[in-house]
Amino acid sequence: MSDPHLSRPAGRRAPVVDVHAHAVLDVSLGAAGAAGPELGVSADGTPFYRVGGYVLNGVRYAGSPFMDVDVRVAAMDEAGIDVQLLSPNPLTYFDRLDTGPAVAYARTHNDALAETVAKHPARLLGAAQLPVQDIAASVAEARRAVRDLGLTAVYVDTDPAGRTLDDPELDPLYEALVDLDVPLFVHPSPLGPDGPPADPRLRRFDLDLLFGFARDETLAVAALIFGGVLDRHPGLDVCVSHGGGAAAFVAGRFARAVAKRPWAGAKLRENGFEHYYRRLWFDTHVHDELSLRLLAEHAGTERLVFGTNFAGWDSGAHEGPGGPGLDPAVLSSNAARLLRRDDLLEPR
């Protein structure tokens, strides 16, 4: 078992900081009432994880890095990862529940996450879940999670409670995050009976994960930029998962639209798409050097951070940080700026 008070021993080098690592917390099981979550094993021995009417079959959370913090830290050691930001499981955003159960679940989740992080304070940080169906409750929970529990960031869906990210109803939450001086992480959730309307084309070949996430992340980038969020909240730092989906690929088309289409406001036209695109943050979990190169060329390298989806089906933990033109030390420095944690830069 790893010592919870010591960093992983290694030669002096820049630390490796992973900002994309989800946790499944035992204490949160059943915390959303009838919606679960429920962890179990089918009659044929197949593990399942149920969230509302959505059942994920074949993923063994129990005893894995998702649920066992010491197994996680040992796996981090093996992968050469010094620090991880733990975040909510996208299956359990619960942003379609009634406000009462959603608030109760978020509080339970965040309390448990803070306790998990406290077991290995030199290795783990935490991002809070919010009951986004109620903005006032979300603001209150964000303040509690950061000020009382010591969590480092906040996590939301790409369409929190069915809103686009530029919906003015979200402005009080963004204002609160700027006041708290914490970043916002945006990550999609899989399609499910309690989530966005199902597209049957995305039900084939796991396309809800393989392409649906990229679609939702691209829509998130568009909402944040075209919808004026970064102008209304210049102090807000937003990090979009998986390199921002396909936004790097369509950046030229987005830029042309800003110059040509009538809906583009004066400030957006004046500054241009790239100005705002380079104000967003993106993790590097894209699986392909050419894709990463395209992302770096369009978005710049100053706001790219290492991410792995640690222990997930597509984990990039053993690929290591860096890539074409990307210095691992720069990614670590970026993560320290994004997370407001200069202590992360201490040599390991």
C-alpha cells in the first residue's frame, strides 16, 4: 500500500499531472434513491452498473482503480503519473433528477470524494459534482465543495440539464466559479434513457462513445465561443475533454462562419474565432499524434493539459504526456496554472 503522505519516488523531473480520471465512490451507491447508482453481478457472472434505466454491462468497478484508491495509486505509480484530478463518473451527473435528490447525491458524492482525496493528498485532487438543474443550489454546492471540502475544480456535462453552455441561466454559476478561482471541466455523458434523446445511429458500434462524445464536445466549444461566454466571464477557465472533440478539425470552417454569418456579434467578428479558441483549455486524450498536432497548431500549446481517462476502456495512461511538439514539462506547467496549484511543479 502506498504511503498517503509521500509522493511517488523518482529522479528529479517535472511531475506528470493527469486531469482526466473518473472515480466511482462506494458511498454514493444508492445515494440518488431509485435512480441508484447500483453495482451488481448478473446471474451469468457479468458485472453491471445501473444508473436510472441505463445499465452498463461488463465493466468491473469493484476492486478496480475506479473504486479502490490504493489500487489507483499503485496503478499511477506503474504508469508514471504523479498527480491525478479525480472527477465524477459521467454516467452519474443526474442532471435530469428532481432538485432534492440531485442535491443530496451531489453532497454525498463530494463529501466522499474529499475523503478519498485526503487519503493520498500528495497524489490526488478532486472535482465537484453539481446539481445543475438548480443553478442556485449549484452555486451553493460549488462554494461548499471548494471552501469547506477543499475540492479543486467543478465538473459539468456538455449540456447541463439540457441547457447549452451559453444559456444565460448558467451565468451565476460561472460568476461563482470566477469568484472561487476554480476551473470548470466539461465532459459529455453517454446517451441513456435519462439523458439526451437517443439517436439510433449512435446506438450502433458504440458510436455514442466513439463519435457522440466528440460531437458533444464540439458543440460545447461552439456554445462557449459563439455564445459569448468568454466575453461575459473573462476570468473563467474552461477545460473541454478529449481535445475539444472535432473543433480543431473544423476550426477553419468556424472561423469563416464568424467572418461571414449574420449571427456573429461585433466582438466575435472583431476578435475572431481563434482568439477565443485559444482561451479554452483542452486535455490531450485524443489517441493520435496527427490529431494532437492539429489541436496544438489551432489551439496553441499554452492551454493543453495531459489527460488519460485513467483505467477506462480507452485509457492513455501508459502513452505518457507529450507528443509532437509537446514538452511534458509544459503540460505539467499548464496543469498547475489551470488548477491553481503551483506546488504541483515541485520536482519529483
